[in-house]
Amino acid sequence: MPSAAVANGFTTAGKSSTRSTPGLLSSTCSEVQRSRLQFVLPLPSVLKNSFKIVDGSPSSSAGSPDEIAKLFPNLFGQPPAMLVPCGSTEASPDRSLRIGVLLSGGQAPGGHNVISGIFDYLQARTRGSKLYGFRGGPAGIMKCKYVELTTDVIYPYRNQGGFDMICSGRDKIETPKQFKQAEETVLKLDLDGLVFIGGDDSNTNACLLAENFRGKNMKTRVIGCPKTIDGDLKCKEVPISFGFDTACKIYAEVIGNVMTDCRSTGKYYHFIRLMGRAASHITLECALKTHPNITIIGEEVAANNYTLKNVTDYITDIICKRAKLGYNYGVVLIPEGLIDFIPEVQQLIAELNEILAHDVIDEAGLWKKKLQSQHLFDFLPQAIQKQLLLERDPHGNVQVAKIETERMLIEMVENELEKRRQEGLYNKQFKGQSHFFGYEGRCGLPSNFDANYCYALGFGAGALLHSGKTGLISSVSNLGAPVEEWTVGGTALTSLMDVERRHGEFKPVIKKAMVELDGAPFKKFASMRDEWAIKNQFINPGPVQFVGPRANDISHTLMLELGAQT
Ligand code: FBP
């Protein structure tokens, strides 16, 4: 592959270049945004020079290899690919490519930099290529709604949060008709490649599309990029999904502020639910950053078969202990997906999923007769019952972001404290405040880590497509080292897959990476939580830093996981 240096959209032969901000943006962006626009992104050294792609050994799958092999006859077993420096002398950019890109699912800081990375790769390493952005996620491909991404379109979004350059969506390409529509679009645009920037479900979809195109001998290749603030799309070769770092930094800033407020007034227990869907990575990372009094980790609740009553008692016990020490305030962190982790609730949700997939929920409540978990359903506050019945997302998931577990727990703790009051075991006032920190963390200006990581992921995706790879997820590793030393390659999407029951049927899915109870991040947290419960060791980390000694810090989760691997 030829080599070239690139800075913010301009091939620079090694020098950085600046440009004035385009009209619309200059009037609407802040000084900080402007300074981020000018920030020249570093590249891993392998991407700055000539490289070749080397294949590893054949892969298998995360689970159910026989089923995955049947579902992906053309892709199963693909080896990982690694970019390695090659000594060839510099060549001029070669043939042109036509590439499409889309953002899928929830926003995650850094998505725009993935697109910038693909664009800059094409500028630097190919001649006369075109990049198309599909609008509104996968629906953009099905409806053939796209925009050509040029320097002027992309520039205002460099190092900026959000997905507003081309927007996102949660549609899935799954029916024969939808596959046909996608085929028509890639044929119409004569695409050599497609980059899916998405989470586990979207990358599963990317793989299905790659399989479909390859099965039909079409030239369009498909590469995924690991996006999600939830941090649950990861494996050895993909150490973290982008967006997690920034989102946790933003949540930790606000949690730190709430902690300072709560210590100042001394009168509230703040129950803070944090986004993250099923996995508790965000909650765990925020706990490690801020040291709350109580943190519930969903995976631990599931592993110990805790009931809602057990969780309530755990929180109430700490509140009572703190009351004896004179502290009638505190901070409780709750993962968004907690409700989904409590085995008795899981059973209820599974039953509701089947009913919602095949039956009608009638007003007379006759469907309830089919529920084995009816006693639990009836025990839940009415608001939670309604939230559990909300429509599933297009991938069949319960919309956990809409279930107000923090309010439910406040109500349950109040009841338990009242019981203890009557038994003479508690005589203080309890005032709960509920918070949900979710959307406010998803579109912040990407941290230095996410900005750099995304740029490398995009550049790497360009390189994989250029070399004709398909069905891989762009993978950047060695992330504990300076950016120059990061490694770049691709991992077979089928190697991340298993089968799962969705909408009442078995489907291929990328296995979610949950918090591991024997993993280094959880162990560190578990060794400290009892002290945080009783003593107030709150930490207020402040806002995301772009310059200064801590600006390039990586998350505790990543640091501890990388440390455990070495
Ligand atoms: P992704 O898996 O699409 O990255 O989801 C991220 C997320 O922010 C979850 O944490 C949250 O549960 C969900 O999106 C909320 O979805 P929506 O944006 O549709 O309300």
C-alpha cells in the first residue's frame, strides 16, 4: 500500500495544515469546538508508512460453531488480518474506490472521526475515490438516501460529538425484500465497500450483508467498526468499543458534582441510573472513577441469583449503617439493565417477549393468565409494569432506557425503611432523588482517546476494504501504549458470534461482553466498595480534559483489562 501523511483532510507530505472554519460552522460553534476542529489527529505508525496485510489462523465463533458455520457458509472461519509495515518504497496512490458508510444505533462520541479516518485513507492511498454517507442508518441503504462526503462536508465534524453529519437509525436489514433493497443501492452506486459503524446488533447485520453479497458474487465488501458507549462489544482483538471512554468521563463529571452537592446539603440519597443497556461496564467504570457509597453491578446480581428484595435489602442495610455514623445522604449507582439481570425479572421479561411476539396484550388482562411470573408482575409498581410492556426495539430488546429502575428502588427502599422504623431499627429521615444519566453522555466532544481511536478505526477500515477484505470488524489494539505503537487489523465478525433467541426465534448475534466477576475491573471495585460505603471517599473528576497531564488517560476498565493481559 502506498504511504502518505494526512492531517484534517489534507494530504500534507508530513506537515500539518490548518484551514479556516466553513461559514455555517464558524457562526455556530464554540471556541472549544473550534479548537477541536484544528486538532491534528495522530495515526499509529503502521498507518503512516507502507504496509501489507497478513492473515492469521482460521477463526471459529464465540459459541455454537456449527450453527454459525451454517448461517455464514461463505464467511465462517475467516482468519484475522493484521497490517504490518512493509519495506516497499513509496508508490503513488492507486485505483479509485467507491465506499459507503453508515452510522447505526445509539450515538457514541467519535463516530464522525471514524468517517474522517475512512475519508482520509481514501484521500491518501487511492486516487479519485468517492465516499457516500447513508442517511439515518441502515434505512439509508434500503431507501438509497445518501450524500457524497467531501472535504467540505466532513471538515466541520472532525473531533465533534454526535452523529449529525449523516444521522443514525435502528433499522435492521433482515427480510428478503430489505436485502434486495440493499443490493439495489450498492449496485446503483457501484460500491466496492460498505462500512457499518455500529454496536453488536448492527455488526451482526453487517456480517449478514457481507455473507449475502459474497454468496451472490457481488463485489461490495462490508467492514464493521465497534461503536457503543455500553462497552459490551469487545474481545481480545477489539479491546473496547468507541464512545465508552468519553461517555464515562461525562457521567463521572456529573456524578462527582452530585456527590459534592449531596455532601454539601447532607439530606438526600441520590439514586443514579446509568445508561449501558444490559451490561454494567459504564456503572463499574463510573464507580471506579468516583467512589460512590453503593453500586449495583447487574452481572453480580445475576450470578448470585439475587431477587429484587435482596437488592433492596443490600441498599437499605448500607443506608442504616451510614445513619448510625451520622450520614443521612449518599450516592447509589444503578446500571440501566439491572431489571433485566434479576433472574425472577428475566423470567418475566422472557414470558412477556414471547407474548408480545406472538399475541395481543388485551385490555381485559387475559394474557396475564399465561404468565407464570404473574405474582412478580403484580408486585411491581404500575409505572414499571407499563414500561415492561413497551414495544421492543427492532432487534427484539426490552427498551431498558425507558424503565425507571431508580424510582422503583427508591420506592422499595422507602417501604423497607418504614418496616424497620416500625420495628425500632431505623429512626432517621430518608429522602431519595432519582436521576438518569443517559443521552447527555452520548454526544459529547470525544475525549482524546476516542478521537484518536476512532480515526485509526476508520483509517484501518479503509485499508481493509482497499485490500478486498469483507466480514471483518476493524480492530485497533495495544491501546495502553502511545498512539504511534497501536496495532491495526481486522477480526472475523463470525468469530464474535453465537446464536440467541430473539422475537421468539434463534438468530445469530454478536455475543455481548458482560462485566466479568473474575476480571480485573470488578475485582478492584469489589476490594474497595465496603470502604466507599461507610467512609465518604467521593471523587469529583471534573470535565473531560483535552490538554494537560491527564488528557490522554484511558478508562480504568481498559487499563485494568490490559494490565491483566500482560
Ligand atoms: P447501542 O447499542 O445502539 O450503542 O445503544 C446505546 C444506548 O445508548 C444504550 O445504552 C441505551 O439503552 C440505548 O442506546 C437507548 O436507545 P435509544 O437511543 O433508541 O433511546
